[in-house]
Amino acid sequence: MEQHRHYLTTQIAGFSYWEGCIAFNHLRIGTELTLKRESNNKFDPYAVAVYFGKYKLGFLPRNQNEDISKFLEMGHTDLFEVRVNRKSKEEHPENQVGIIVYIKRKE
């Protein structure tokens, strides 16, 4: 039985504005990342930040974050698994790292 199901494939918005350049060399395909709801974000009411350990890499894109933000807001922080699925230093900084978001099976 599958342990997770694909939900979303996207890039990290704002990667060049946060700590993406600091963490870039530590990221590998398959690296696990964390999502954190930012309910006090003045630019986006549904902001969901993407973290690698203590490093804030950026956000889920604004047009793809509303549903996930609602789940996180309601305490379902263990519902999602986030992994790096693409890395390319030759791309524009906003496209250097791609991620995949899975919904985890309830144990």
C-alpha cells in the first residue's frame, strides 16, 4: 500500500530573497523539507513558508498555497511530506529548486 500520494509539484517562490543561496549546496534530490504556515504574512493571507532545517528557502507559490495553508492552520502539520525533486544551478534563481508535496497516509 502506498505511504503517500502526490499532491503538488512546484518551485519555491522567493528562493533568491531568503536563505536559498545559503542552503543550496546542501539540497539534494529527495531532501526532505518542512512547510510552515505564516498567518501574519502581510503580503499573502495564505502564506506557507518552505524550510530546510533552520533555513527559510521561500514560499509555496501564491496560486498554489490556499488549501495547504488551511490544513496547516488547523494543526495538520504531519499531513504533508515535502521533498526536493529538481535542482539546477543554471536556472534562474526562482526556478533552481523544484519540490513535490505528498499527502501522507494516516498510520
